[in-house]
Amino acid sequence: MRQLPLGISPAAEPAFDNFVAGRNAEALSRVRDLAQGALAERIVYVWGDTGSGRTHLLRAAARSNPSLVVVDDVQLLDSAAQHALFVAINEARDAGPGVLVAGDKPPAQLTLREDLRTRLAWGLVYELVPLGDEDKARHLKAAAVGRGLQLSDDIVAYLLTRLPRDMRSLQSIMEVLDQYSLMRKRPLTLPLVREALAQEILGRQPQER
């Protein structure tokens, strides 16, 4: 079988505009405001499970405002890093650079020094809720329309049940389907999607020498 060149381009850099908010619209708005210097509160803490989008938000904020103090995975900080963050939060309350922190638990449940946990709760605290299937389905269909494609409900259901469910993977596969549809000069149907994914898996396997 001829292997088709279906390489995936590097994923787009995390930005506020490509963050799929779902039920996290308020958190997105506040983090954006903090990065743009338009938020009265100087400390924002976001938390959530893996895949909730917290790292995406932090990287987007850091790109928008390099002076912002940004700390991801706060639960992993050693004592020296905890002290540095403690100082940064105090400075933020005294007109210093804003502080944006993310972790896997709410402040009270973090295994950090007590005075740091308290300060993380001083500002705005948001739980990032992972996207549900309906949010992901809407995003996939919107991404398809942006590429001039149409995704039927059966194709969306197939993708959500057979592929990694994180947004980066789902966004990447849209590029694969777009390229495959163009090369085959056929609209996307479920059989064509199955064919494209089979080719993509084949392309990732080591070739015999």
C-alpha cells in the first residue's frame, strides 16, 4: 500500500484566541485581563485535572505579558521556589508584577507551606472544568468549517470514541483529515475518515529495512 505523506504540522502556540473555553469562559476572561494589566486583582490561581487547559492558559498569558510572574504545577515546587513565589505574591499586592499560578488542587489542599497556601487564596481562584463531549463536538465542527469541511455527527462520534480526547490531539487530527480529503479529492465521509486514520497510524510505524 502506498504511504501517503500525512505529517502533522507543529501545533499552534497556546494563545487566548485558540483556548476552547467551554465552561471556563470567566477564568479565561480574568486571566486575559491580568495579562493585559486590566484586572484590579493582582493574583489569579487556576486549578484542575490534567487536560483541563491550565498550562495552555499560563503559556498564553506569559506570551502576552513577559513581566507576569507565571508558575505552573505549584504543587511540585521545592522550598526555595515556594519562598520565591511567596515573595512575588507579596510584591504583587504592593504594585509589583501580577502573579498567575496553576496547580492540581484548590489552595487549601496543596501540600505547600501554610503562608503560601493562604496567599494563593488571596486573589481570584478558578477551577478549570475539562471540556465535555458536547463542547468538543462543537469545536471539531467549527474547526472543520474553518477548513472548508463538513463533519457529520457520526464522524464526530467516531473521532471522540477512538482518539485521544485532549484538544491538542483532536485539533491535530483535523489537519490530517483536511490533507487526506484534499489528496483524495473527496468530501469527508466515515469510510474516508477510517481510511485516513489507518494511513496516519501506518505512517507512524517504523518502516522495515
